Amino acid sequence: MASQGPANRGPRAYIQVMDIRLASYNLHKCQGTDRRRDPGRVIDVLNSVEADVLALQEVDHRLGNRPEALPRRMIEDNTDFEAVDLALSPASLGWHGQTLLLRKGAELLSADRLHLPGLEPRGAVLAELTLPETGPLRVVGVHLGLIRRYRLKQLRAIRAALERRAPMQTVILGDFNEWSTDRGLEPLHDLFEVHAPGRSYHASRPVAALDRLALGQGVELRDAGVVETQLSRLASDHLPVWADVALNEN
């Protein structure tokens, strides 16, 4: 399913208290489809999503000490989000170009970096948290490789890392880099429901649903879509995806 953008949330849309909005956005290092680097318009897109938790990809440049493409200070000054501290370098915002943003008021319980196998360096980021209206939730942000056999190895590595942890309601979201609608995510199928909110790439003419989310047991999809606006079509080569989910009370 897809929509032109997230509805104005106002009061919570569902009676169930445990309802939150997740989102994922590949920033393309803040370089837009007009080839301009403009983190300010990326910030505007992030604010428009109205998410509680955001997984971001390509937040840093790749050369040298991987300096921020999206400055942390801009997030602090212009959004209601806080970045999870995952960077290894003080110049970077994320790890392997990824970070997680939590809406202010969330309690971060733990954060970790997951090393992933592959032809090119890849990793996943993980946070365990509670929001004011929820119980514990584990969020894994991913940017999987370009070659399917390595993506499968990466998903198996994520599964193995999760199995070593205590049980917790878990979601995986990010750029899965999988063009197929029915293949390539088999390591998740027995424990997760994988959803593609809609076509998110290429932003100027979306043809592929590369950005997805996988919901573990106890996490129910309520609604999902793609933020396709004039600004989001310019700000990056991907469009953000969002999903409203309900966490079952245990």
C-alpha cells in the first residue's frame, strides 16, 4: 500500500494505546535529484513524516573520517528527534552511514552495532527503547548489500544476533536493496512479516520498493505508505517510507 504522505496525526488515530509510527529514509548523503546537497530540505522531510522512530541510511560521507552529511546540530536544533550515539568517529553521525533517530521523550535502554558479512563493508544498527506510550521495543536499522547472496548472509547474521538476545518485540527497517517482490528475504520469513509500503526508488520516478520493514511477533501493521511530495522527490534519490504499528501488550 502507498499514499502521497502520512496523514496529519493530531490525536492518536487508534484507540489502542500502544500505537507508534516507524519510518525509514535513505538520505543519499543529502544529495538531491537536482544534484544539490541540501541537508536543510532533508530536515524538512524528516519533520513531515511525524515518526516516533526513524532509521536513516547514508547519513555520512564515505571518504576520510566519514564526516556528517546530515549535521547532528541541525537535528538537535530543528527537529524533535535525538540521534542514537552509534558513530565511531566524532566527525560522523552514524555507523556504516546509518543511524536511528528517536523522538524526544523516548528512553534508550541500549544501543549496539552489528557487523555484517559481505563483499563491501556493511553493518546494522540496533537500539532497544521505550516510548512514553509503549513497552520495550527493539529496532534494527539496515542498509543491505547490492548482491543478493550477500544480502541473504547479512539477514542470517542479523537473525543470529537477535537470537542471542533476550526476547523483545522487534522490527527491522531500512533499505533492503531487494528489487524482487517475492524473493531474497527468506531468512526472515518464519519470524517476521515483511512489508513494502510502496515504491520508494528512484524518487524522481519510483519503480522499486527497496525500503521495507519486517515486523516481529507482537507487532501489528496498522497502516503504511510512502512520503511522495514535491520536496521529498527533490531531497534524495529515495523517498521515505512510514508505517503505523501497534505493539501488543504482554
